Amino acid sequence: MAEDNTPAAPPARKGKLKLILLLLLVIILAVGLSVVGTMWFMGGGLPGFSDDGTSAEEEVASVFEPSVYLDIEKALVTTIQAQGGRQRYAQVHLSLEANSEQALAAAELHRPLIRSQLVSLLGNSDFMELQTPQGRAALAENMLQTVNQVLEEEGEAPLKRVLFRNFVVQ
């Protein structure tokens, strides 16, 4: 009787490995589709895309404008009235925030007028109010309104915020 010289059948391992990889791929695909489907039906849309089909990165890049800052080098220094007629000392170091370099250039150009208005505003402030965070926030808002009013009178673009770098009342 003749011997069969045909090679032995490949081990069953290769078949099982292919089956495991295929099953793993199907599971990953199913999980991914379920997440995207859930987001779609919950109203979030597809991740990374807005309703008009543009990507979120493109949308943010077209809207985002970094702020620019101008430090007022010399502090605003004045005296303010406290209860009982006593004179108190106030010193404020400021920075101005804007959306464009042109707005800061305008503020730099009109700095003497702005500084004068801010010193007057600080001098008319109440000492007890300036000791609270709410009072300082209100002062910053009033200073912003004053600066923007000066810039508006001069036909310039408004600023975004007035920031305190240092604030001393005593």
C-alpha cells in the first residue's frame, strides 16, 4: 500500500484567529455606530461637524479672536473720602483689554484724557465699597464705561475690559 504524501491540514489555530479578529472588528464597529447614533438622536449631531457640514475646528477658528492688552505703566493714585471726612489713599495699576490692536492704539493715543477721567472716577469712589470684591468689580465696570465713552467721543473702537493688576486702598 502506498503512503499518502499530502501535507497535513493546517492547524485549526489560523481559522480561530481569523474568526476572533473578525468578531472583534464587528464589535468595535457596532460600539462606534451606537455612540454616533445616540449622539445623532439626542440632538448633538455628529461629533466634529455642525449642521452645515463644516467642521467644528473651522468654525471656531473663524470666530475666535485673541485678546490684546495694554498696560498703563504709571499707577492711578488719588485720595478718596472715607466716613467721617477722613482722607484715604487709593492706588490702582491697570491693564486694558481689547479685541484689536487698533483699539489699543487709540487708547494709547488718548491716554492722558483717559487717565484724567479714571483718576476722577477713582477719587469719587466710596472707600468702604472699594474694600469689597463687588465694589472693585463695579469700579472696573465703571472704568470700562468711562474709557469707552472717551473713545466713542473720539470716534474710536471700544475696549473689552479694564483689568486690575494691583489694587491698594488704605
